[in-house]
Amino acid sequence: MCVIAPMFISEIADISVRGALGAFFQLFLTIGILIVYLVGAFTDYVTLSIVCGIVPVLLILFMFVVPESPTYLLKQVIWLQNWVYIKELISSICRIAVMTQQFL
């Protein structure tokens, strides 16, 4: 998570706010650790585990509404264009093979 989120932010964020978003990510990560220490000081470890277990479940649920990154979409478009080219190449090779068999 500490590698994926900044990488996703760097792909989708505007250049003018990219640094601020990266800094806020690190700030909120540190604040989250502080909150866990504070809650852990006043509750038992079972309650703390349940509270900390809610966050990953919410992240997994909200992961389905996160848009794909532009880099991923560009790679998909390039792959599809290459696939079309490969299909055209194979069909032309098949046509050449059929034409050579007609002359033999």
C-alpha cells in the first residue's frame, strides 16, 4: 500500500498538485499510526484488532470504484492495436500460403 498509492497518485494527479498529494499521503499515514497508538492505549487488543480490521475491509470495498490509471489504459490500447496487427499479419501469411499451394 505504501508503494502502490503514491504511484497511482503520480499517474492520475495534475503536475501542480502531485507533490502535495504525496506529502498528504505520508502525513495521513503517520496520523493513522498515531491514532492506532492512542486507541490501543485505552482499549484491549481484541477491540483494537476489530477496529483495525475494519479499515482493510473498507479499502477492498472501495477499490471497485477506483478508476483505472491512464498508464494501464494506454497499455491496453497498445495491446489491442498490436493484436489487430498480429491478426492482419497472420491472415496475410495464410493468404500467401494458399496462393503458393495453388501454383504447386
